[in-house]
Amino acid sequence: MRKLNLTAAFLGFLLVTVIAWYYASPYLALNNLKETLAEPNSEELAEQIDFDSVRNSLKSQLRANLAEELFSEDGGADGAFAALGSMFAMTLLDGLVDNLLTPESLVTLINVGQILPAGDQEENIANKDVDWSIERDGVNKFIAKLESDSQEDTKLVFKRSGLDWKLSEIHFPIN
């Protein structure tokens, strides 16, 4: 009987631990990312951020927005000039995203809620405190959403990597 009670207590403790970890791990992952970005270390950043996936998500968002702008009725461009402009802009986007996605820009994004020019980053980080809300999207994914008054907000998408989380996408409101 005593062995049965110990087994039940252990299983109960294990169940409570798993549930607590399930709910707390996204908040811990976001906090760990903030701390790592405060003093960037390339090895730690590589463990917490899937840079290739983040770059690809940003490139695809910008390409879709650019294509929508270039080929919309209000864009004013049509035919060969639109295609030429589109090819040129698409080429520039890859380099822009690769240079834009740095540890410093991610620090500003997490702490301010947007990516700012290099000179404005330190001043704005000190003057602004943002809140992030966590939304679960299944067991292997969660979304940290910037709390603000706007309809579309910046979103950080984390995906499970073993028992940890990795930042895999960033979604910006593109106007």
C-alpha cells in the first residue's frame, strides 16, 4: 500500500511539473532571449534564434508586400517597368534583410517593439518599456505578440527545439 501511495505521489508531482513547464516555458524562453540579447554571445544566440528561418520569413513578407505594391492598381507601374523594378527591388531585399537582422536590431525589437536606425536605438531602449503577450499555437509553437493599440502588431514566432524554444519568425505590420 505504501508503495502505491509513493507511486501515485510521484506521478502527481510529475504531472504538476509537466503542466507548470508547459505554461511557463514560453515566458522563460522570451525572458532568456531578452537576457541573451542584452549581452550578445554568438553561441547562445544560435541556440535561441534560427537566423536562417527568421531571415527567410522576413524576406517572404517583404517580397509579398513589395509585389502587392508594385502590381496594385494604385502603384502606377505596369508592364515591363513593373517587372524590372520588381526584380531590382527583390535583389536589394536579400541584402537589406541580411544586414538588418543583427543582435543589436533584435535587442531594439524586443525592448522597443520596432527596429530603429542605429543612432536611435540606445535612447529609445531607455525610454520605452513594451509588454509582450503569449499565445499558444499547439504544443510546438507559440507567438509573442507586442501589446499595443494598433490592429496589427509585431509578432515573434517561437518553435520547439527539443525541450527549448527557438525564435523562428518575425512578423511586422507592413503598411
